[in-house]
Amino acid sequence: MAKVSANYEVMYIIDVTLSEEDIAAIVEKFKALVEANGTLNEIELIGKRRLAYPINDKPDGYYVLMKFTSTPDFPAELKRVLGITEGVMRSLVTVIED
């Protein structure tokens, strides 16, 4: 039997050269997207951290971790939107096993 919903987590890194308002707008955009397509369980604004290696010649990034529950088709759409959003440097969506 197919799963109706599953638990996921997404971590994404935002370019720190953006203003605080732009960073907050990106966080709010993805928070609203998750809430519209599932249930947001937790959001953790980790903040500015040094990257393990430079991305686009930038040594720092703003980390955000969100845990949510949704149908199995939503994470693919979330990855697509993260990939085309200006200011998002990297992202990773994973399934949280029960």
C-alpha cells in the first residue's frame, strides 16, 4: 500500500550577501510553500555559518532547516523551486524514516 504522507526535512543555504529582509523573504516563501502543501513541524534558523568549501566564491552561508509532513509528490516540486530561486546556494531534501 502506498504511503499517503511521509516526514521530510529540507536544509537550504541562502547567500549571505543578501539583505536581512531578502533572507527573511526567502525563508517566509518556503515556509508558506510547505504550509500550503503539507504540515510544517519545525523550522530552525541556524544562521550564518562558514561553508565547508566556497560556493560561487562565497565562504559563508545562511542555513535553514525545516521538518515537514507531506504527500510523496511534493518534495520534487520543493526541490525544483529551491533550484530556481535566486539567492539559494544549495539545498537538500531527505526523507525521515520512522
